[in-house]
Amino acid sequence: MSSPVVLPALPFAEWYDAKVTLHLFAQVVGKVRMALMPARNHWWHVPLYVSIRGLTTRPIHVGTRAFQIDFDFSQHQLVLHDTRGKAVGIQLTKGLTVADLYRNVMDGLASLGIDVTIIPKPYEVAQSTTPFAEDHEHGGYDPTYVQRYWEILVWMSGVMEEFSARFLGKSTPVHLFWHSFDLALTRFSGRRAPAMEGANRVNREAYSHEVVSFGFWAGDDVLGAPALYSYTHPLPDGIADQPLHPSVARWGMDYGSPMALLMYDDLRNLPDARVGALDFFESAYQAGARLSGWNVEDLTYRGPL
């Protein structure tokens, strides 16, 4: 039997500049994927995925070939490569700005014969509204903290895959949304949700159906620390009165409505972080799904017959 995992520390303030820089780097790459992939429900064509070396777009098809963009956090490179054996590597170092990365990515794609147009500015990044080509401010890439973050993503994606396997209904892959920079997994009841009054195009599509969502994100200026989270849409009455596990988890009002939170540092200090994460996701799911009238028993997968 394996020993409980020891998760690395990820102090928010210490890697803040690196986190913002990496977030913006991911937006440049993610927008390339969004521009060239066929549109899928709930923006599933947009995210990046955790790989054995970092983050990846997975193959993007262009005509008779495909290409892929990979963040390699072991060698600290961004690699653009295609099915014809061509490759372009961009070294990720402290001082490489968003403007530098954007120029190198677009030049690299051109050298591979990839023609793509993206909206060249951040989407919903509180720390920057500067167009990519003009952003010479954010260049705080830190190999030590980025690798630590990636190690957490690798472990967390495994836990989320395990949790995902318990569900029989429609579910997203475990994927990283670069707009909010969170590793996410969403379950669906199968029923449409009421239209969101005043919602923008992104949220109308994302929340067109009833969901319970789960994830991990490295924190933002509101929460100020990394955390596991879960929320239910539409929000059922009384959800904040439902029990959460482990006992250090809580219902937070940090974003204006109840969201289940398990702070990453509290998770690290549990006797078994894997069990703690799974218990948290399950308790948040049970709270949201049962109050929303989901058929929880019929949506539970118990293994092969």
C-alpha cells in the first residue's frame, strides 16, 4: 500500500508574478486552440490539458496534418510541432515577457505554415488588459514555482479522473480553462437550466444546462490562496446549510454566492490528501445534486456489470 502523498507548498504571494505570467502565456496558446478547433458545447474546444511534461493543446488539425503546442515544464520550453516532423522551441525563462512569447508563438506558427488569427489580448485577467504584443510588463516566469504548480496539477488531475469515474451521466474531461486558470471537471444532470438574465455569450453557453462543477485553482486576488472548489448552477436554496467533508472545508461567500471551498494548505495538512479531496468533491456533489433534484442513484457508476 502506497504512503499518503506529500504535496508541495504553493504560497500565493511568493509566486504571484510567475502565476500571472504563466496565466497570460496560457491565454496566448489557448486562443490558438480556440481559433482552430471546431466549436463544442460548453466551450470544450477551448481548454488545455495536463500532460506528463506540462500542459498541451492536444492535436489541432489543419488540412491533411495536425500540430500541437506543449508547455514542457521539466525542460521549461514551449514547443510547437507538427505531424511532418517540424518543431519550434521557445525557452521559458524569467524575463521572457508576454510580448516576447506572443511574437515567438506567431512567428513559430508561421514557420510551420500555420495561418491563424486570434484576438490578441487577455480575456478576463484582472491583472492585465494590455494587448499581448504590447505587454512588456509581465515576465515573471519562475521555473521552480511553475514546476511545483505542474506537479500539483498532475496529482490533482489524477484525483479528479478518479472522481469523474464514479459518474454515469454527461461529464466534461478534466481540463484547464485558461481564462480563469483553473483545472475543472463538470457533471451535468441532462436538463436545461433557466436562461441567465444579462449573461454574456460565454456564460450563456457554459451554463445552458444544470451543472455541478469541481476544480482546483491557484488562487486569485479575491481568495488570495490556492483552493479546491465546487459550485452548483442553478444554485439551489439551502445549499450552504449542507455538510461538507473533510471538516476543514467550508461554504464561502467570497464571490457573492455559496461556493464549497477546501483551501489547498488545509488539504496538504490532512493525513491523506487524496481521500480528503475525494471526500470534498463527493460531499459538494451530493449537496448540490440532491437539492437540485438530480437522480443521484441512477447517475452513479459502480463499475462493470
